[in-house]
Amino acid sequence: TDPRNYERILKVCLALGVSKVWDVKPIAYKKMSARNPQEEGNVDELERRLDVRRFETPRHFLDECRDLGLAVWATDLSQRAVALSTAMHGWSVACQGPEATKKDAAGIALVFGREVDGVTQTVLDEADERVYFPLHGFSDSLNVSTSVALILDSILAG
């Protein structure tokens, strides 16, 4: 995502008490305009207060998730995605049942993409769950930092 959205995502995570943030190196950053520059010090300070890890590729990220037993949930607007609340209910049931796996207990890695192009196809193909946050009205997507805030809040409150 672009640097301004990245800063907002870090602020959301800090505000909601989510300490681990994993970032996959972007293909390209959007250039910041002179009228709305990003202050580099803000991101540095936020990163010091959080546990931030960077991955060179989506493959490296997915391999680490698998090694740690994390379920991968990718945000997606396709017909294959289920509502976040449906996925949360299914995961809650799976974690409590006698057939619960290490992955169920280890946690979830949430993957967000930019509003423009979404999550990479590699991640979508290997995601354990594709989720969307139901919206009302005429919009079907939100800015990535807004999506992070809504989805994290829903999960943490759930």
C-alpha cells in the first residue's frame, strides 16, 4: 500500500492493541504529493512500538504462516468469499471441537490488499478463508486502512 495508508494501518493496530504487523514488500509505492507529504518519523516511531516484519514476496509470507500454523484469511470481493461473521463463527466452532487442529489454535493471519487491486492471486489461491466485510449502500469496497480498522474491531469485539 502507499506510505500514507501504511502509516494509518500502523496507527489502527496500535490503537486496537494488535502488536504484530506483517508487511509484504509492495511492487511499487504511490508517489506522495508535495501538498500531502508523509512524515518519515511518524512511521519509524510506530514501527518501534509494534512488532513489524517484512517479507520480500507473498510466498515468503505464506511459508511463514504455514510454519507457524496460522490460518490465512484474505479479504476478497469475489463470489468465493464469505461474510466475516460467518468465517468467525466457523473458526470459533472449529477451535472448540474435538477435531481442533494446531492451525485452529495458533491464530489467524489477516491479509488486506489495496482497494485498487486487492490481495495477490497467490495469497487468494492459498488462503484458508476468503472474507468480506458487508457494506450497505452503493460502495462495495473501502480504503485499506478503513478496512483494517473495521475488520480488526469486529474480530476483537467478537
